Amino acid sequence: MNDERGLSVTYSEPRPGVVRVALSGDLDYETSDELAATADAALQAAVDPHELRLDCSELGFCDSYGLAALLMLRRRTAAAGIALHLDHRGNALDRLLHMTSTWEHLTGERPADRAKQLDT
């Protein structure tokens, strides 16, 4: 999908070992590589990272390529012993995770509890 919003990805280390990556815009075919590259750079710059927190509060659309990028990050962080957190998810991302059965894998949360909230 060619979306005019694009994606802005920035990172910081608010606490030692905790890397925060903020997403603003749409995560899709055109922008998923940017997320992967920025997250890799952020983790390499951090001293002994043990958490990667993706701030999704300003994330707009997420398509299947965006979901694939999130899954790839999950694989990489798990292999490195780094916890991945998807913070401040909106309803659209939560629905995507629920519909694709990736909820628990990407969030560590039980899907049934959140699914009830989404159905209302």
C-alpha cells in the first residue's frame, strides 16, 4: 500500500537497558524496513538492552507487511533475550493482532480478555 502518511521512527533509551522506539504514521509495505532498521540501530546503540518498547500511540494503519515487521522484531528480540512490548496500542492494531492470532505472541497477553473489549 502506498500511503501518504509515511512513518516516522525515533528512538531513545529512557532507562539503562530499556529502548523506546516511537512510531508515528503508517506501518506498511513502504515503511516496514524503516522500523526494522531503526529498531536494530537502537538496540545496537543501547548498553546491555533487555527491553524494546514500541510506542504505538501515534501508529496509524498497519498492513500485513507491518505485521510481518513486528513478527520479525519479536523473533530477533526473543533470540537475543530482549523483551518486546507494544505500548499504547490503538483498537485497529489490537483488532489486527486478534484477527491474525498473533495477539498473545506479540503482546504476551491473553487474547480473550482484550477481545471482549474490542467486541463492545
